[in-house]
Amino acid sequence: MAMFGWLMLGLAVWHFAVFVPDRFWGGIVGACLAAVAGAALLPLLVNGLSVPGRDETTIPVVLEALPGAIIGMAICWWIGNRQERQLEEAEAAEGY
């Protein structure tokens, strides 16, 4: 149940991507994958690479995914933004 909660929290955080300029690596789908991956990986590391069972799943356990989802989306946005800037610089150098 904890993994389900983590993934759902990552998906919920992804919905806030509409408030950020769309420069995510892979677009909005890339942002979704990054949020879900971050929401799953960070809590796994926090819990020693184990997923708490149904009886151990509480709201604080599910909220462990929040920083991971935000970090995942931030990394995805940073990579996409860097690629956009490189593309703009290349186009400017070619005279477009």
C-alpha cells in the first residue's frame, strides 16, 4: 500500500506542472514520469530499499514521496531547460 500511496502522491504533484513553463525534458509526459519515479525512489531509499506493508502505511509514510516527486520534476525541468537553451543558441549561431 505504501508504494501505491507514493505513486499516487507523485501523480498528484505532477498536476502542478501546469504552473511552470513547459521546458520539461520529454514534455509533460517526461514530467509525469520524473514525478512518479522520484516519488518511488526517494522513499525506497529512506526505508532501506523496502516497502512498508499495509499495516505500516500511514500518512507520514506516504508524504515521504513529496520531496522525491519535486526533486524528480526539478531535474527533468533543468535538463529540458538546458536543452532548449542549447537549441536556441545553435539556431542563433546559424542565423535563424
